[in-house]
Amino acid sequence: MLPKFLCRHTPDGGSPVLYTVESGLNLPTPDTMPKPFAFPTRPLLLALLIGLLTACATPVPKPTSAEDRLAQETAQLVQMGQYRAAAERYLAAAATAERLQAIRYRTEAAGLLLQAGDPDAAERLLGDLAASSLPAAERVSLVLVQARIALARHRPDTALALLRELDDLEVENTRVADFHRLRAEAYQMAGNRLESARERVWLDGLLSDPQEQEDNRQAIWESLSGLSDTLLQRLRPAAPDVLGGWMELVELSRLLRQPGVDATTRLQNWQRRYPRHPAEARLDQWLAAPVAAELERVALLLPLSGPLAGPAAAVRDGLLAARFQQAARGERTPELRIYDTGTEPQEAWQQYQLAVAEGASMVIGPLHKESIQALVQSGPLTVPVLALNQIDGDGQPGLYQFGLAPEDEARQVAERARWDGHESALVLMPEGAWAERVYGAFAARWEELGGKVLEVQRFAPQQVDFGDTIQALLNLDDSRNRHRALTRLLGRSLEFEPRRRQDADFVFLLAQGREARQIKPQLRFHRAATLPVYSISTVYAGAADAQRDADLNGIRFCDIPWVLAPQDSRPELREQLDRLWPVEMQRHPRLFALGIDAYELLPYLQPQGLRYFDGTTGTLSLDSQRHLYRELRWAEIHRGRPRLLEAALEATPAWERDPDIPMEGPREPEPVPREEIRDESPATGPAG
């Protein structure tokens, strides 16, 4: 029988503790120490000798049981990839088996249906089984499969809640690895990179296959590479903690990217403080600095004439500022040629061909979606392109897509709200194709994370009074309709206090700054002051103005570090740009940052990808489709100014925190006016 592990997790969400217990034995305690050994009596000695001789005899092979035959048959089906057929064999056996054995067979069948790619069928199969009523072994097996189903349905919080049921249970060592692997996957899916890495650190010591161990360590590195330097320093456990060693090593790898930095001493200190660390055998792999490509000539394709000339100029000037600063450091800079793509999408292809003919080794741009689409549809990209916007689909080989896409921000709103513990959303958004596209990105990610959208209300462009729209969103109109019906029934005036819906956790507000400054006070007027409001960067102009933005108080939104943390995001470069282009920096701060990052990350775009780039537009990473993903910062408007929030995605999720701990930032008190309604006209809020 295999040894077992007792798996526990500390209440504060720290690292798990494993206690080893040999199967069938109890570790002695002071109260249960064995008594002095006594020599056996003669009859007992004779019995022992007979047992010893019997044990030495040639064993008689036991007949194969029906259970063994079932295991062999299903194993053969699995080996052939016939998971559904194997599941059906288990279900057939479950129909005639006793209760516990039937539950084991159903659990095995559900796991096989998952392998067959049918989580819905697996969930239906286990729907009426309650793990809490089962013995430990069956309970462990059932919960692990249920957690796998939850992950297949993109419900990481459900998976984590299920796995917490295994605390204080004895789990066989083969299942302990599954336990930590599932927790790591759930945390990663939920966006909590730190906890995902912590689980994989525990998993590392349980793996015996060298390739599995290598893959697990690569996953640790990739998870921690998504954390900012500030978080790595703030959350790093003290030496010689293994996770702390990984986190410090990620910091060291980033030091190597900085010109003129010698990390030799830091590395020696790391080796001294983290002896026998799992990463030590492959330090060359982890600390290998990305190799910057030697670029001779770079082409910049921008619409410097036409309606996009202003935004294009901001991108160009940000790029030029980064290039000039590189030259000021004494570094070699590539030759830069700028091409005007004009107003017609097809001009982008013509200018691209001209740039290639003139010797460009890399191309930055175009900026407009239609121009990028025309570029990829016109012919093969013989020279790599870093497009400054994103289009649907993967384009073609050689196309890298980088931009300030609001869809990315909407997905991060869903992740942040889910991590804050919210489940039910109300959505307030403008009419039009742009808003529908952004809302679609939010809704898809929100559903993946297990959230639900209760209501969506749309407002017209240039709308000023949002009272009716907000009342419909909050179901206040239903409350008033009930009051009117009761008044008519009783034939007299009643004291009445309209009550908003109570099933919503937050509002996703998709709006521009002007609209948001009108909507937020009207939400407060309509008894929704305590309902959290999340939004994207469009609600904030990019420059602090306490008087203008006082009506935005309480709104949480994501934005780029260049806007929210200028003191930490290239302050010397920002000072130079503020001095050279003060008006343009106020108008297009994010586009200046886009130009800076486009220039600085260009040499590191390689076919094998980009794990981490600490840019002014966020923490950047490149996925397998060559899309650059931005990890943004979070802030809440407080007294008219954005105030940075802690990075919740690297902290403990709300469902594992003390429910009595309040969210960051003060909340405005919700007014509860009491008024006597004597007519049937609906009340409306202030116009803004």
C-alpha cells in the first residue's frame, strides 16, 4: 500500500504543509510508546515459524477479478484514445455495483469524459453526488474530478472552493501532485500568478519525471515573469524560501537587460542564500538575457496627413524621444525613415513595399485597422511588421500586433471584478459598434470566470439626462410601478421609498469622461452610491484635474503606468516630452507611450516570443499568435484624482479573504431619502 500525505493549507493562504504518515501505521507519541519487548511463548513461536515457512512457499496466482478485468479493458481503450468507450464500460459496471463501488466507477467515467472533451456530460454524470457524504478516498477522487470539470468550464473560483474541501484529509501521494497541479491551474486561470507559482513550487518536489519537472519549472518562471518589480520585491518571502528564490531570480534576469549593469555579485549572493535551489542547475537558461537584434534600418509607417495626423504625430514624437535618449546613452541606434500612409488603406501596402526596397529590416505601423488589414491581404510580409493596432484573426507570419485596444482593458475589468469577489454585473454602455465590440470582450471573459450579466442598458450619443436609463438598469421603474399599482388599489397616497435591485454586485460603466462625469452622480442620486463602478481608461483624460473629475469619485479603472504611475515609468523621458510638447502630452499621453514602447521592444521581437517587457504601456508579453498583451495598473478616483490600488491579481482572492475586510478606498454613503409620493410621475435625477 502506498504511503499517504496529510495535506493542509495555512489559514492565511500561505504555503501548504505536508505531513507524511506511513500507511497502516501510527507514528508513536509519548503516550503510545511501545512497552518493553517480551519473548513470545512456545505456542506463539510455533505459529510464527509456520507462518514464515508458508510465506516462503511458491505463491499461487490469484484469479483475475471482474474489477481487474474492467481496469485492463478500459486501460486498453484509453491507450487507443477511445475515452468515451472506456467511460461507457465504467458506467455499465456501475449499474450493477454496490453503492461505493458505483460511485468510484462514475467518477472514473466522468474523468474519461473530460479527456474526451465533454465537460458537460461529465458534470451531468456527477451532478447528484455529494462529496461530503463519502469516505475519504472516494471523496478525494470525486473532488479532484469536479475541480477538473470546473476548470474545463472556466470557473477557477469554483475549482479552488472544491479543492479547499480536501484540507485535513489524507490524500495518497499520487493525488497530492494532482491537487497542487489543479490549484496552480486555477490560480493561473483566475490571473493570480503568485499563488499559481507557489502551488507549482510544492508540485516540483512531487514530480519524478524529468520532463514534467522541467515543464513545471518553466511554468513557475512564466508565472512570476508576469509580476512587476514592485510586486516581486514586496511579496517575496525571505531566504531560503524556494518561492522567494525564484522571485529574486526573475529580478536578476531583468537587471541583465539594463545597459552597464553587472549582476555577478547579486548572483553570488543569491547562490549563497538559496543553496540547492531547483533553478540552480539551469541558471544559464533563467538568466539568459534576451538578445537584441541588430537593426540597420527601421521604417515607420504613419498617417501623418488626414484626420489621424494628430494621433500619428504623438506616436512619432514618442518614438523619436526614445531613440534620442538611446543615442544620448552612447548606444548604437538604427537608421529611421518615416513614411506617410495617408488616408487610403491601400497606401500602407505601397509604403511598405517602398520601405522594403529601401532596405528596411523592421517596420513599425500602420496605425489604422483598415490599413493593417490591407497590408496583410495584399501580399507576403517579407520584412517583419509591428502593427500599432489590432485586427481580427492572426494576420500572417511576420505580423506582430501591438496597440491600446480597449478590448484588452475590458477583459481586465472582468478579471479585477471577479478577483474582488463579485459575481453579478450590470452594464451601462453607449450605442454603437465600438461599444458593442468592447462589451463583447468583457462579457466573454466575465462568463469564462463564472460571472453573470444581469442587465445591459444603452444610452444614446450626446445624451445628458441618464435618469430613465439608470432607473431601468437598477429596476427602480419596477419599484415605482408596484407603488402606483398599490396606490390605485388602496385609493390613497402612501409614503414611498423606491428601492434598487439588490442582486447586483457592481456596474461596468463603458463611457467617455464627459459621460462618466454625468452618470456617476446620477447613480448616486438613484440610491446606487454603494454599488462599485468599474471602467476602462476612457473615463480618465490622462492628466489629473481634481475639479473636473470630482464627479468621478469612486470609479475604479485600469490604465497604463505612463498615466497612473509617472514617477515609476521613465520619469526622465516624460519630463523631456512635457517640456518639448506640453499641449500634445496633455492631449495624447497614451499615444506617446505607445511610440516609446514600439521603438524599445522592437529589437526583442523574436519568433520564439517575448516573456516580459516592462513598458510604459504596461507589462508586455507576446502570445503564440504574436499579439502583445498589456498588464495594466489599477486606480480609483479619490477627491478628483486617481489613486493607485494594490494589484489584486497578485493578492489573495476575495473568496479566500476574511469577508469582514473592506475593499480599498472609502465609499460614499448611500443617501436614503424618504418622501411622500402623491402623483404617478417618475422621479428623475439631476442632469449632471
